[in-house]
Amino acid sequence: MMKKLNDIVKANMCLGCGLCTLGVAKDKPVMMEYSDKRGHLVPSIKKASAENAEIGYRVCPGKVYKIHSLAKKYELGKYFNEDLGFYNDLSVVSTNDTKILSQASSSGVMTILLDYLIEHKMVDKAIVTKFDYTQNGPNAAAFATNKLEELIDAQGSKYCPVDFSVVLENIKGADKTYSYAFVGTPCQIASIRYIQDNIQDLCIKYFIGNFCGGFKSYNNLRRIIKLNRLNLNEVKYFRFRGGGQPGSLKVQTENEIITTPYPEYVKMTGYTKVKRCHFCVDATAELADFSCGDAWLPEYIDSGVPASLVITRTQEDNEIFKEMKPNNRIVYYQIRH
């Protein structure tokens, strides 16, 4: 039974998100260290009984969270579906914004929504994820921005652990008049909501979640690069998906570009998704305000128009989405109950 943060690490249920590093006590905060065996960052805990380690355990999404009871607490949705959770509306969305579509995995709806929230001063910045390029290859890191160009750079599914420790520390100390939209996986959203409810307000007003089937470690990402006979330290650009629906893998160095259609490369390395993902039932980000994913429906795939499925979970969220249509941000919008 997992009762401490150490237990989660020993059980290999850590997701490498770094959210357990939220240090609010005087004792030394939890630190993250890279594990070659696990292929991602894991917490290094000197004293499991220390207050910050206890906070890290409570925050950790690696243990279970009660999705339906939490959704009721947050007053999400007037309808309920066993697969979708509580929701207000279900929509299919597309756009004709060629700049956003060029790097998107499907319709680019997350980027359009974030830009709309910032433009209309509903939030000051969005917390998103990009790849940084290091001697050890691409590394996914979260950051906050209000610039459309940086939102576009952050497009695309990462399919690997994301470290939030740095951005978490930055927004902890930020001006509390600032507000944010947070984009992440279902488990990350559950953890951030817990932090805001029980530990410290991070001024996150809207949660935007991607449909999630789990992700793999950096051992998988690096193996993909090596199988394409490229050196990790020479990679200048990497994406798992993008460039249209369903998109393609793209790895670029100074002298070479490799592309592989999705999902041909998914089983290339033999690595499976991290252990915690095998037990997850929160595939549609049931605790998000907006849940977004590919519209894998024949009528949309066959149309040739990139489309996304979007679940809005409160009436306020639904009204925001409706307001985007007359502003020409959404060119196709259909509600289904």
C-alpha cells in the first residue's frame, strides 16, 4: 500500500511531472533527479516524514484520485456519460487558420482557445509545453506565455513525461493579479486542482485537457532518434505528431530531416507506456474545463478537414466556446448531447 512519496517511486507509479516539488514548508523541498532506468525524473526524498515530502505525496497524481466525486465538487456538467464524465456539451470543431493548422495534430483548437482567452483578457498567460534541445536529446518542459508564436511552437502531443517543477516555482512567486490557463494531461490537471484547493492558489482559471491514452519514457523517445541513425545532441527539432491530421513524427538536425507517418512509429522501439498509465481510467480529462482530442469519426476523417472533439464541462465554458464562433475563430461547430 502506498502511504508515502517513496512508496510511489518504489512502486514505479511516478509520472515524472515534478508537481511534488511544491515546497511550502521550511524544510528542504522535494528535488527531482533523472533515473536512467525509468527514463524520466523521479523525486529524491531525503526524509519521507518531512512536511514537504508529505505535501508531495498528497499532490502526486501517481496515486488514485476520485474522478466522479471531484467532478461533482467542482460542479462540472449537467450530463453524465461513463466514458466522458460530467459535461455540458460535446462539439466537433475545425478552423481555417492555416498558420495554426500547419503545426497542429488535428484542428489546433487548443491553441485557438488559448489565444482567444488571452486576447479577451480572460487570462494573462497560458501554461503549455515545448521541447528544449539538450546534449541528451529533446526534453519536454512547461512554460508560461501570452505570445501566439510561442503557443504555436508548443503545439502537438508530447507523449513523454513533462517536468512542471520550474514553471510551478515561477508562478508560485508571480504577481497574484496574474491569471493562467493550464494545458495538460488528465492526471496533471487533477494534481494542479488539488494544489489550488488545498495548498496554494496558483491563479489558474481554466484547465484545458487533452484526451490521453498514456505516454512513454524518454528511453522511448531517444530510441526513436537512434533508430533513425541520428545523434541525440544534434537534434534541432522534434515532434511526435503535427503537420495535419493524423500527422507525422518529425526529427530534424542541421543536415537531415526524418518524417514517419503516425502511427507507424508507435511500436518501433518496443517500449510500452509508463506503469501508472496502464491503470488510468481518466482518458478524457474529466476534471478539465475543456477536454480536446482527435475526432476519430468516419464522417470527419473522410472529409479531409482536420477536426477535433471538444467537451465543455460547465455552462461558463460552453458560453466561451460559443462566443468564439462569431469571432471567426471556429469555422465548424456542432453540439451533441
